[in-house]
Amino acid sequence: MRRRAILAGLPLALAAPAVRAQSPYPNRSITLIAAGAAGGPTDTITRIVADNLGRHVGQAVVVESIGGSVIGPQRLATSRPDGYTLMINNIGMAASATLYRRMPYDVLASFAPLGLVSDAAMTVITRPDFPAEDLRGVMARLARDGDAINLATAGLGSAANLCGLLVQGAAGKQATVVVFRGTAPAIAELMAGRIDILCDQATNTVPYIRDGRVLVHGVSSPARLPGLPNVPTTTEAGFPGIAMSTWHGMYAPAGTPEPIQEFLSTALRAALHEERLKQRFAELLTDPATDERASIAFHRRFLAEEVARWRPIIEATGAYAD
């Protein structure tokens, strides 16, 4: 009993090796699935985490990028629950539970949440010549013109898709939704004036905002972003319903032994304290998860809450993927 109490009081960087000493795990490299397209935000976040996580698990962490909302999680769900195949996925993990009516896995039963990794605010942006000075003007246009307004998404189940649902819900009108394969083509069409509105991660949009190639009207975070101090939050602008973050979390397959889950969660929290990880996240306008949010208990509860939050929003639109 006394040994357990002593271990509980150790710093995170020391606690992980202490757990490891009691088990041969891990004795080879670990595969970390990035459930997103190569070069996209989820892939970038995963590679930053992998670089830092390896030092705290004592083995190489190899990233495998698997695009698609279902393919990456399916690969994890069918992997051996031995701690050697893990995954980082984004908010789309929660939305997929409703968005896809026929799933090869159960979002809440097929995985072992290990802890949240990051949070990034969304930005509501428009084409450069969109006739609105602020978010209130954008929403008024959408409420008046409805499907005459084109709203882009970066794919079904993407953060842009979910934020677009909130924007339409706040306006009380449905726009004409144009689905792209990723953010890059959506922003290209926005800059060309062929798309009116996009709500996507600040990680993706800030370079275009700073260059003046798109107009920004609000950020979805509780407070203004340090990188965009003059842009009001959606709540400040009068639309608290457009509040969300693009979060990422790390998962193992369901059935992974609890000591391995605890070891990995502890190692994740240690990695999130690394200064070079914090610096890279800051460059992406992304916040590392706090110790509380990067815990197994919080992540498990949070995932269930997010599934419940997005279910009625998706069902109200009938925008299913199949």
C-alpha cells in the first residue's frame, strides 16, 4: 500500500518508467494511426505527439496516416489489444456515431480512450467580397437568402461540417452545402469567390486570414485567440450556439489491459508537458490538453458527452453519410 502511495506522488515523467519497470511492455515500436489525410491537421498533430511520446514510452512511435472518417478507427478496432497499435482522432470520432448509420464498430464500446490531446478553435470565414462587415451581417444574409448561400465543408464528419451545422442552426436556415475532400480545395474556392462561407480550424485558415485573402468574422473559442486578437468570439458577436473546438484524443482498442492503458495515458500527459510540443502546438494555434482532460476518465466521459451533443444536431438535418 505504501509503495502505491509513493508512486502516485511521483512527477509524470518519473511515473511512466516506474509503471514500465513492472512489465515488459513495450519491447518494440508502437504504431500510432493518424485518422486523417496525410498532411492534414490530424496527421500533423499525430506526428508532433509521436515525436514526444516516444521518449516517454522508451520505444519508437511510428505514424501511419489513414484517411477517411471510418477507415482509421476500423483499423484500430480490429487490431490486437496489446498496446502496440494506437490512434489519434478528432471530433469526427464523436460525430461518426450518428453520421454513419451502419458502422463496422461501436464508437463507445470498441475503443479505450487514453486522454484528450489538443483543442483548436474554429473560424467563421467568407469570400473576400462577401457583403457583410461582421458575423451578425453574415448570419443575417444566411437567414435571408438560405440556400442561395454556398457553405463549404471539408468532408462529411469533418470539423468544418459540424461547425457548418451550428452556423446553419444559429441562422435558422439551411445553406447549399458544398462538400470538398479536405480544407485546401474549399479555401481555394472561397478565395476564388465561388464559395460564400466556411467554418474551419484556425490551424488551417489563419495564413489566409493574415494575408487578407479571406474575411474572418468570428472564432468559436471561449476567449479571443492570441493569434487573432481583434477577432471577436462567436459568443461576443451574439451567437453562443456556434461554440465548439476541434479536439483530438488518443485511443487504444477495447480490451487493452488496464495497466497498459494507464502507462500510455501517463506517458501522453508527460509528452504534452514537453516544451517543444507546446511550441509546435502554439504555431498551429492549438492548445495541448490539460492533465485533467488528458486522463482516461475525463476522455471516456467527454467522448460520450460529445456523441450525445452531436446526435440531435445531425439528426435534425438528416445529413447522414449513408
